[in-house]
Amino acid sequence: MRKLRMFCILLFVVFSPTLWAVEEFHIEIRDHLFFPSIVTVPAGEKVKLIVYNLDSTPEEFESFSLNREKVIFGNKKATIFIGPLKPGEYEFVGEYNPNSARGTVIVIKKQQGKNDVD
């Protein structure tokens, strides 16, 4: 029984970082614009957006369709988790500069690889 417990703990330690890994996507705010303004993420997975505000003034990442809003102070970064999402397009804006700071998250189904089994 003890060996089984140790084996289970070892499996948990070895495989847990890969099971809990969340794919990251980086966005910069420069001159009140998002770079890139289009981010493509996989459907059905939780992902992490890391938004770097390189301007000296604050900006608010806001998306009604993603149900997220986050103020990012000047020269700071913020982490925003989104998903899992269905395929489609989800718009976001910089609330303090909505005419210039605009972007889209495009969610697509992952392509099955040649070695994937149906």
C-alpha cells in the first residue's frame, strides 16, 4: 500500500506541471494601441493573456464578450485568464482610448496532427 501511495505521489509531481500548464499570449500597449491587435487562441482551453502597458499612462483592458476588465497602470503588466472559449471572435478595447486601442481575440479549433487518433 505504501509503495502504491509513493508511486501516485511521484506521478503527481512529475506530470502535474504539464497538466496545469496554461498557454500564454503576450500583448503590448504602446502609444494607446494594442500590439498585436489580433490574438489567435485555441478553442476549449483556458489561456493566459499577459498585457504589458509600455505607456506612462494607465489603460483599462475591457471586453464585454470575454467578460473581463482590468486596469493596467503605466509601465506595468497584468495577467488576464480567459476561456475555455467557443470558436469565434471576441473584441477588446482600451477603455481610456477606445477609438485607438482596439483588438480581437480569435478562437479557433486546434488542427489535429497526423499522429492524432480520432
